[in-house]
Amino acid sequence: MQNKPSSRKEDLLDQLADLNEPIYKSMLLKDQFLTIYASRDRATARKNLHQWIVSAITSGLPAFVELGLKFFRKRHFVLNYFICNITTAISKASTTK
């Protein structure tokens, strides 16, 4: 086999895969999070948020584990968006100036 990578190249590829796994997981979690606000109703959003929280907590990525726990505690605030379709982003931004 002429195109078979050398063991050195295989080791390098394995190292790259290990380094990229957290980035890949993070990108998947980001995309999965966007499905929450793309939901058409509160019930679907609740289901998507629950799935995202479980995925974040079980991801093994410390930042996402912490974020998942925070979203679990504050999930009702996220879901309130689907009652009025407004956020508090503007009021939050004006209080930080």
C-alpha cells in the first residue's frame, strides 16, 4: 500500500483528532442550542431546551457543563420568550452602560 500513512503521520492525525474533539462538540452544542429559539411553540422549545441541557451537562466540556446547569436553573426565563416573543436584551444592555 503506497498511500498508507506512516506511523508518525498516524500519530499526528490521532493527536489532531483529540485536539479537535472539544471544538467539534462545542460547535454541535451551539447548533443544537439554536434549535431552541427556532421552535414554533413553548412545548417544543421546552423539549429542545431539555435535550440541550442534558447534552451540555454530559458533554464533558467544563464550560458547557456549567452553562447547562445555569440554564437548568434559569430555564423558565428562556421559555418565557415563547409567551411574549420578546427578550430582555435591550433592558439588560442599557443597565450595563
